Amino acid sequence: MLKNSTKKLEVFVKWFRSATPFIHEFGGGTMVIAFGGEVLSDGELMQLANDINVLVSLEVRVVLVHGTRPQVEDQMRQHGVIPQYAEGRRVTDAAALKCVKEANGIVRMEIEATLSTELANSPMAGADIRVSSGNFITAKPFGVHNGVDFMHTGQVRKVDVEGITRRLDDHEVVLISPIGFSPTGDIFNCTLEDVATSVAVALKADKLIFLIEAMGATDAKGKPVSQLTAIQAQELLGTVGKPGGNTLSEDVRYYLPCTIRAVREGVKRAHLISRHVDGALLMELFTHHGIGTMVVLEPQDKLRDAKLADVDGILAIIDPLVAQGILVKRDRARIENEIDRFVVLQQDDEIIGCAALYPFPNEKTVELACLAVNPFYRDGGRGERILSFAEKRAKEKGFKMLFVLSTQTTQWFLERGFAETDVAQLPADKQALYNHQRRSKIYSKPI
């Protein structure tokens, strides 16, 4: 029993240490977190409050934008008002607007009450979250579209950046309802996604996070996609409905365009994560692989020549593969001595991939070794990018042939233009070093 407890603590310590770079990165940053009224109606608000409390304790500047769809529908049922929709948007007449105002008041009070919780022996123990809400959104009418007058339905015209920033500077959580006000005192019912995206863009937020029904975006085979550039996300949306195209869930199709707009207009990163997973917000923010889909403007990966400071990162990637018998062991001293032969793939401050080039000048041949990618980042074609980068480096230095020794990834190299060869075709110096007990297969490729 004690052994199991110790193991669990060791796992926790390992995770906590791995989260440290993110803690440093996010402290003082601004995050806009958007969630629908379903989070309240389905009883998920407290678990979200626990995660928000963690962010606040790390001095993250938090802006919450809530939705009210189920609460508005409930108010309409109670008052006998029939919902009207057009083009996927609520038509807000005078009767509907009254229900919208009542629903938003109820939701805002419930959120404020939950964030005020300080129960002993709970994640909220000792919490001191101050919540600020107000008329931060100036709106204008959505107008008449295709003959439909949307009346009191509105869209964001302006965000009071100074007012929000002042409250964030005072260490308050800013709570924004999907309601906008006009200079003439009119009230407009806006959409959650319009308000959240507009606020994130206006604040130049570090992150815009949507809590949605699905786990995130998927590729054509239904496999989760952890990261997309804005261009890739746009292309993904373009395949929906086409033969052999993507079948994105309805809410991903709804919110993915908002993430594209956000990163193109200055938000550093936008995320789609599931509201149904307890702790999803923390998993997405404080683990390397996350749990949903992150959208960025441009690729965050950077390929470059390795430096001595990268040795720990390289070892962290190759050591597990050495233990599995996939790679040949290289100790720290050897990597330090050969660091000028390595290239690395870096994301933020983390080394997530590497490879090494060992030249044989007399034969104008170079060996590719230690090609490896952190397992959490293997779904984005990063191995292929490292290979292409290594090939380019070798070609620039005048080499004509690239070869690799492999025991367990042979098919991968065959699919990328390598052909199997034998020991006799290796450079003489490499033949002398070939490990016949390991029996690695040999593949070569002209470059």
C-alpha cells in the first residue's frame, strides 16, 4: 500500500515539475475563457470554478464569457414565448429580450456565487476571488438579413478595453455576459462566440479558450488533432461536406472559425476543449500534449542546429527509445562531444524532436541517426519535417547519399523514399563499426 502511494506521489511530482515552464509562461498572462450555459445546467460549474481558482492563484488574468442558451429557453417556456431562429441565430423580439435579460441575471449571479465559495477541505479553501462585471460591451443591431428582422439581436461594436484592463490590474476576475448596450441605452442579445472572440482580440489575449461539447477537432479519419495553424484549420473546414472530407462535430464547425479569427487578429493561441472532462482546462494548459485542439497563427515548431544547452532535452527524447531497443545508447558525454552533429525541433522552450548527421566525406555519404520525436507530438508530421531538414543540411554540405540503420521503424523510411541495402554498401569506416548482433536493417536514399 505504501509503495503504491509513493508511486502516485512520484507521478504527481513528475507532472508538477513538467508543468513549471507553463506556470512561468502564464503568470501575468491574459486568458479569455468562454463556456455555454450548459456548464451551469449540467452541474459542471463547480469543477470549472476549481480550475479558475488555480489560474487565479498563479496570477493569471482571467476573463470569463458565459452563454445562456438553455436558461433563455427555460425562461421562454415559463413565459410562453416561442423561440425563433434564422441563420443559426436567435431572433430577439421584445418578449424574447425580456427572457434574455432574466436568464443573464440568473446565470451571472450563479457564477458569482460559485466563485465566492471558500469551503474548507475543498479546492476552493482559502480562495479570495473577486468578480467584476459591467457594461464592457457596446453593441449594434444585427439588422435585417434575407428579409428577417433580428430586432434586439446584436453584434459587438466595441469592447471597453480600458475598463476590463483596470479590473484585471486590480486582480479581479472579469465576468462578461453575452449582452451589449448601445449609446442610446438599447440592450442587444449577442452571441457567446462573438463576445468572447471580440474581447480576446481587443485585449490581445494570450489565450482564447472555448469549452465545447466535443474533445476538439478531428482529421478525416476521426483522429483527434492537437494543433492546427490558422491555414490548416481553414482547410479543415473547407473539406466538410465534400466526398471523403472531414466530418467535424457541429460545435467544432461553429467555434473553429472563431479561433481562426482570433489568432489572425492578435490572440496568441486559441483552444477548443471538452467541457465534459473534469480538469480539462488544466490538462490543456499545463501538460505538453494537452487534451483538445490548439490553433495558432503559424507553426510553433522551430528547426535549428543543436546547442550544448539542448543536451538534456535530447536525452529526454532518446533515452526511452534506447530502453525499448529502438535507438543505440548515447550517454551525455558523447552527445556533448557530438552536439554540432545534431539538429533539434523546438516548441517554445521545449525540445520535442532531434536527429544527428554523421558524415563520411570520402564517400560523400552521411548517416542519419537518433531521429526521434516526443511521443506527445507525433501526430503532426514532425518526424518528416526533421528528416527533410536533415536532408537539406546534408545536401548543402555536398553529400550525395543518406543512409540510416533501423530495427523497428523500417516501414517509415521505406515510405519516404529510402531503399533497403546491405552492409557491403556502407562506407568502410561504418562497416567496421556495424553491430552484427543488433542486426539493424540498412536503408539509403540519394539526396
